[in-house]
Amino acid sequence: MPEPDRQKPGNKKAVRQSRAKRGDGPGLPPPTRPRALPRASIQANLDLDEYLPYLINRTGAALANAFSTELHEAGLTLPMWRVIVVLRHAGQQRQIDLSRLASIEESTMSRLITSLHRSNLVTRRRATNSNREVSVTLTARGAAVVQRLIPIAQAYEEMLTDKIDPAELEVVRRCLRLFYANVETRIRQRSETGKSGKR
């Protein structure tokens, strides 16, 4: 009777590799193909000198920091200014609409309205048909504060747009409006997708 084939201890690694190649026993795992990278990962490095969100945010932050100093002297914060200047431009607004127009979250807006109301810069009134709906109006004092600050705000715009051709500025304004519309559309689509997925 022939003796069973015995491998020397030194040959165990070769046996495992041989079996792995044949697929008839335990051994080294078969090689795996690398997964395709998501498209967003292909361009992993950002050139911030060309990245629009960075450029927009950097410019906005610089302006906000400078203008906030002027507002502080008037007893206002930048969010407060955004509220009263929107009311000056658009008139009486529901608090929920004011949040959207001023780009301020509703919970933050509620606290801002309380502060502005205490300073007699705005009035607020609950709707007769809903205790949850609040209408906000600029007071005469609030309008006077806005009127006094408008020249300062315009001076910052002139500084920002210095040496830029008016025709180019119109393109910039149009692009900024389109940027905002694109973002709002995407946010709305994601919100609607999330709601439909929960049903």
C-alpha cells in the first residue's frame, strides 16, 4: 500500500500557494480588483484660487468683518442689519418668509426679532387666524437706523467693485443670482426626495 504523500514542513507555504491557484483548498485569498473611485474623488485636490465657494465665502467674510465694526457702533449685529434692511426693502413680512429672505434660520430669527422688538426697531403681531404665524414690521426708528447706515453699506459696495467695469459687474450679479437659485433648487430636491423616501 503506497504511503500518503507527506510534505516537508518547509514546503507548507508552497502547498498553500499551489492550492490557492487551483482553488481546491485553503490558501492565500485570490487577488481582488480595486473598486472604482467615486467621481468626486478623482479630483481630490482643490485649487482654492479657482474654487468659487471659497472665493465667495472669503470675500463675504472680509466684508462682514469690516461692516460689523460699523454696525457695532450703531448697536447692531450683522444678522440684525440683515433683518431690518430686508424689511426696509420688502416691507412687512411673515417671520418664516423673513428667515428665507435674510438667510437666517427660523430659531435664530425668533431670537433676533425679540431683540429688535425690545430695541423698538421692529414690531411683531400674531395673525388672527394662527397663533403660530407672526408678522414683522419695521418701526419708524428702525427705518431711521437703516437710512443712516445705507451710505456706509454703499461705500463698502463701492470699495468692493472699485476698478471693475460696470458691464462685468452686471455679469457678476447675474451669476450670483443663478448660483443662489441653483443651490436652492438642489436643497429643495433633496428635501423632497427625503420626504418621499419616508413614506
